[in-house]
Amino acid sequence: MKHLVSCAAVLLMSAMLLIGCGGSGKEPVPTAPPEAAPVSPSTQTPPAKEPELTVPPAAPAAAPASASAPVDPLLQKLIGTTWMVGDFQATFQDAKTVLVKGGDLAALYPNGYPATYTFENGTLEVTVMDQKTAATWDGEKLVVDGVEAVRQ
């Protein structure tokens, strides 16, 4: 019996809620806006011209700082070359990066290790995995730790 009373109470509350929210059930009929009186052509003003949007030309992208700094002509001769030093192959990719392959690195880095280097007055300091190696470059001959490299 309690269950029947509870169900009836829920149904009654739902019905009251629907009636309360639904209003009369009739939607108001929308009315058309009143028509404007026709304007004679002589008194009609032309529509306002929309302002044209102009986009300023894009400024050229700034070159990276490393590209804007002039590269030492001696160093420029080294960039893009590949050398063998013992079991290692070194390819100078740009003014700061040399790709080192082979030797002890081959197991960990089969595609090579991108090492960094500095160049000043014919002297290079190459850093491979926190190990620094000294080299010299005279424009023709590369000598690494006293060993002359072979150009590939």
C-alpha cells in the first residue's frame, strides 16, 4: 500500500511540474513587423560604404642569429666536409655541429652523435658526450689529437 501511495505522489508531482512549466500550452502567434513606408528614390540616401580593411604587408622574418653572424672563411671551408679519424667519421654540418659516427659510439648511436664544436683561429674544440677533443684546421689539413684526419 505504501508503494502505491508513493507512486501516486510521484505521478501527481510530475503532472503538477509539467503543468506549471508548460503554461497554457498555447504558443503566442508571432506577428509580422509593420512594413516601412516606401521611400522615394529622390530622398533615399545611398547605403554607407563599408570601410575597406587593409592588411599591412608582412615584415620579412628575421634571420637566426647564427645565420646573420659572418662565418670565418677558414671555417666555411670545413663545413660540409667528412673526415675519418681512426674508427670515427666526422661530418661538419654547420658552424657549431659535427655528426660523429663509429668507434665506441656505434653501439649507442648507430646513426651518429650530433656533437658540438667551437672554432677560433684554426683551432677546434669538439665536445662529444661531455668529452672535449682538440683539433686544428688550416684550410687543407684537419689534425685531431695529433692524428691527421683523412678526407672522405
